[in-house]
Amino acid sequence: MGEGKVLLGIAAGLLTGVALGVMFAPDEGGKTRKKFQKQGEDLAHSLNGKMDKKFDELKGSINELSQKIKMKKETIVNNES
């Protein structure tokens, strides 16, 4: 199959999809954009919360590791004295 035919098929499929989307869209464009915006904001809020949780977990792990290192250091210093 030639490259031109592939590109023509892709373009035809894209145009058909857009036409069907416009014909069967449940809401007006403004309402649809508001829905997308709300969904985007909800997703951003959810991701932000998950990132905050993971960051707090990482801080806790770093603090634990830091305490373990300090204890090992004190043990080594006391054994050398």
C-alpha cells in the first residue's frame, strides 16, 4: 500500500470521526469545554493530593534513614573511644 493511500485513509478517518463527534455531541461546545475543564481540575487536584502523600512518605523515610545513620555514627564513635 502506498504512503499516499495510508495518509488519505488516516485523513478520511479523522474527518469522519470529527463529523460523527459533532453530530452526536450531547452538549453545546461551551458546556463540553466546561466539563473538560472541571474534569481537568479534578484530575489535577487528585494528582496533587497523591503527590503530597508520596512526598510526605519520602520525607518520613529520609528522616528514618537519617536517624539510623546518626545512631550508627554514635555507636562507631563510642566503640572507638
